[in-house]
Amino acid sequence: MLACCAWAHDDGPTNSTPKSSGTRTNSAIVQSKPGDNAWNVGQPAEDWWAEIKRQHGHVGPWNVLGWRIGQAALRKFKSQWGRHELEVVCYVPPQTPFTCLVDGLSVGTGNSLGRLDLRLAEVLNYQQSFVAVRRKDLKGDVLEFRPQAAYLKSITDQPVEKLEALSRQCVDKPEKELFTIRRISP
């Protein structure tokens, strides 16, 4: 069994005293605080394509799809990059190129795995992939961004020399050809 515990720095110092065993008392798992504050001063990259390449090592259609979904999520929830107002969970098989979607989501929203507002969850095959997003402050409706089956088929098992062209096509395609958006009410 694997257990994980995290203490976020966003709440500032606590009055708790570390025990000699290295554990903290009076601590809770906390996600990053949303909105305008001292912890959320990052800015979106001027060139998102170059930022994906810098962070991920190359640009591929799964990265660009993640970026497009991230941008759509910000727009649908009337949020802004890097404000950490959204919780994003990416459901993909635990292997590349599918997990590349996560890096595109990060560049697209400003969310990150380390801030606990971007998470990875496992599905059994790539046809089941989707991204679930909700606002932290509302805890209400979830938007499910589900990639179109035909689009996923067109970018899967492609040779490396086709990645650039497929990525550029993803930039230009209408959203409805890339993914559907479904609202799920609690």
C-alpha cells in the first residue's frame, strides 16, 4: 500500500511543531489557494508552443490537445491562466504518448501536479481518455472534456516524423472535431 501526504505552502506558517520523527502536527492536505495572491504571480508563456517543447522535450498532438482542452476549460469557467481556480483531473492510460496530455494541460491552464490542482488518473485504454474540470470555489458542476474517437485514432501510433504536422493540425481544428464537452451536475 502506498500512502502520500502533502503540506501546501499556500497557507503560510503554522503554529505546529514538528515531531522528532519528522511529521507535522495540526496539518492537512491543502491544494493551492485560488485567485490573486502572492503565490499565484506566474504568467502564461508568450509562446505556448515553445513552452510545451521546453517542458516536455518536443511538441506532439497529445500535448497540443491538452493545451486546447486547458484553454477551453479556462474559457468555460471564466478563469485565467495561473489563478489556480480549477481542479483538473486527466484520465489516461499510464504510458506515453497518452500522458503527454498532462503537460499540455499544465501549459494551457497554469495548473501543476505539485500544486495538487492537476492530477493524473488511470484508465485502461486510450479510447476511455477524458479530462474532468471544476472550479475549486464552487464545488459544483464538472465539465468533462472527452476527446473525439476519430481524432484519437488519427493521432495514435503515428511515426515521429508526422508529429509536427499532426500537432499543427490540432492547433487549427475546430474544438468540436477534437473533443466534446459535457456538463455533469452534482
